[in-house]
Amino acid sequence: MSESKLNLEEYQNPFVFKTDWKTAFEDAEFVKVFSSDILENYIINKRWYGGKASTLKYIEVVEHFKITSKKNTYYGVLLEVNFKEAFYQHYFMPISFMAAEELDTSTIIAPVKMNGLEGFLVDALHQEDFRKLLFDRILIGKDKESSKVEFHRGEKLEEAAYESSRFMGVEQSNTSIIFNNKLVLKIFRRIYISTNPDYEISRFLTERMDFKSSPAYYGSISVGLIEGNITLGLMQELVPNQGDAWQFMLDECDRIFSNLAIRKIKTAKLPEIELFKRLKINEVPHEIIDWAGLSIFLRIHTLATRTAEMHIALGGDIHDTAFTPTTYNGDYTVWLKNRLTYQFQNRLNILENNLHKLDGLALELANQFLDNKKEIRKVFLDFDWTKMKSERIRIHGDYHLGQVLVNGEDFYLLDFEGEPESTIRDRKVKQPPLKDVAGMFRSFHYAIYATIFNNKDKYPYSQEELFQAGEVLFNYFVGVFLQTYTEVAQAGNLNIGYKKEIDFLLKYCILEKAVYELGYELNSRPRWAVIPLSGIASIMHFNN
């Protein structure tokens, strides 16, 4: 890359170090300046940095390893970011030192002079030489330089050589690189001293269960420390797709709401069903099929089938204890109740502090929520494990339409990292598979309401009429999904319990999910708080 692309004036005062780059991380002065003056300015602006709502106290380099190509020396650096609020997070950054003419990027960490040599510190992922190096090491399946780093080649990987690499989309909480237009290497930026559930579940589904509806596991990068094994990267198949199911569902809901006016439908006349009433597609009333179309119910049927198959696979191994189904017990119940009562109290506080931001229906529902807080808390505390006859398994943990890719008439399920707010240990706890089903139902609810919010002048109906039609539609989506899911799960010997237990667990998990969402909406877009609040109201039957 030519120097002209860099704004050189910005980089006229390099950080000067006496050490060579090859010994940089053994030099105390370099490590000190790098982790404070250099990194603190750089990291806070990155999309993958998860500490934006907190106050950074200091950054510490807790571990580093060297990885060299024929031309360059790179470092994998593990950082501990400490916050004034008395907690910390760990991050992974691969670093390179490049002269201006060697740069593949204009994204610079800092200008530096290393023992007289001028150049730039950059995120190594922006250098093609480094991306090729990672790919080659995964192909070989080992690292000859460092006993700390482990490159693993998956059983299904057939690729023979590096051809090309590019970044995938916008950088999010992780950085994804596409190799040879066939493979994706996800580099985990935020790391945990434990194997990442995404790696664990992806490898298990591919290599143990031969599950075809998620991207195949092809390899990984991890580092072994005394405290535990840390997953740094996960390589998977790049699956053909037409975007995610969230966008697909928004388009479908827009079509369905546009149909209200085209077909001159009176929302009050739509035939209603109660929530959780199971329906085969041929049992959906013709008025609903005329309005919403048959195709959306066929797609929901497919998604429910794939969801059940995922759970059958996740609960289908009697040898690997991490994936063996287990029953309910007192320990799980204590863990569950402690977690949910703490979360519920947190959401109550947020709601009370943000009531002034709400009006209309949202304010009405918020006051109803506060008036009924004892009743809601009681639902969480009424979990009686002795009455549970179903089993707990490893689950997706953060299952919603955004974690599903549309592939023609079918779907791929992906991103098994778990709920972002949960600790890594909590994400690995075996839970009712219906928690994932509840997550998908909340996602359906969101898609319906987001469509109403985003097109408020498009449909010639009052918001109240649209909400009423939306609730009817939601109950049919749930009914068709639940009928299919239950049939497929039970045929695959997945023990999800009988109707009474299924309905209890669904209500419990939907309530948990909606309360969780409430905090997010109040903090980021209070106008949307009406979505989780209306979900809570309908599950608690406040409206009846």
C-alpha cells in the first residue's frame, strides 16, 4: 500500500523504543507504553470493544505468543482490560510492525520507531501475509513455534492451499475473514478463560452428530494457559444464503400487513386463538391463510423442524458428558432463581428510572408491570424442579431470527456463543431446549412490532388495530411452530415433557426473555419498550 493513502501528518511523532520488534514483548518499557499510551486510545473506538459503557482504568498484557511467517514476526497478545467499576474483560489482539510500504491497510494502531527502524503497529489481521499464515497453520493442524498455541484441523476440511482472503461484512463483536470464498475464520475479540461454546457446539454438531443445518466445523485456534484453554478462532464452512431470517421475516410481515388493506380486512373480525394452541398447517383458519398466505406457515414449519433437529443433536450423545441430557435438580433451581430474581430487580430499577421517557401504551403497560411485580416475581420463584419430567440439554442460548440464515426454502442455524450478558460458565449450563423456542417466539413478536413501528404511515389502520392484528398473527406463528417442533422433537426421542410442562416452561422462558429485553430497550430505544412490555402482558394475561 502506498504512503499517500496514509495521512502522514497524523503520524509525525512516533513512539520511540530501543528494543527490536523481535524482542518487543520481552522489553518492559515497550509493554508499559504499548498497554497504556498506545492501546488505551486505540481500543476504545473499536466496534468489538465491549467496555464502552464503563470507565477504563488500565490495560495489562497478560500473555503473548510469537508466530512468524517467512517475512514477518507477529504477536498474539491477550489483554486484560480493567475498569473503575471493579470488573475486567479479556481481549485478543494479533499485532504486527510494518514499514509504510508493507502496509495493507490505513487502519493504524500507532507510528513507532523500533531500535531505529520506522514503521507502524497495526492489527495483524489487516495484513494478508498474517491471514495466510493462520490459514496455513490450520491446514497443517499444528504450530511448530509455540507450545501455547494450538491449531486444529477439522475432520471435514478438504481445502489444500491458500488462494485469497477478505473481511466479511462490517466488524462486529468478532472479526470474520473469508478464505478462498469457501471458508470463514471467526476471530474472537472478547475472549474467556474457557473454551468458547461456539467452538465446542460447532465441532460437536459436525464431527459427532453430522448435523447438516449449521455451518460445518473446519478448524480452530486456541491457546492453552495454566488457568484454562482459550478459544481464539473458529473456522467454518461459508454457507450459501440470501441473508438472515430477521430480514426475511420483516419482509414477510410487511407483505402481510399490506395485505390487510388490499383485502379490506377488519382486524376485529380475524379469528383468534389462545397462545400455545398447537396447530397443523391445515388447521389454520382460511381467513388467516387468505390474509397471511400459506408460504409463511410452510417456512415456520421448516424452521421449527430444524430447531427440533438441532436440539435432538445437542441432546443426542450419551458418551460426551458435556452433551449428555440431564434431569432437573435443586442446584439448577437455585442457580436459575438467583439469576432471574437478580435480573428482575435490575429491570425494575431501570424501568422506574426511565418511566419519564415513556408515554401512551408503553407507559400504561409499564405501570401495569410495576403494579404486578409481585405476581411476575412469583412466576420466577414458582419453579418446582420436582414436578419436571423433561430433560435439560446444552442449548443454543441466544436463539433468534438474526442467528438463522435463509438458504432457498431452508435455513442454517449459527452463532452458538450464547447470551452476551451471561458469564461463560452460565452459557454452558444445560437448560430446557424450550428456552431456545421461547427466544424464537420473542423474535417473531419483535419482527411483527418492528414492522408496525417502521411503517407507521404505510398501513391505513390505527396503531391499536395493527397491534391487535399483530397479536393474532403472533399466536398463529407460535401455534404452527409449536405443533411441528413438538412432533419432531418427540419423534427424535427428545424428552421435552408433556403439554402441561411444555406450556409452563414456555411461559417461564418467554417471561424471562421479555424481562431481559426490557433492560436493553429502556437503555437504548425507550420507544420500543412497548414490545417486551406487551409480551409480558400477554404471557401474564394482564389483558384478559
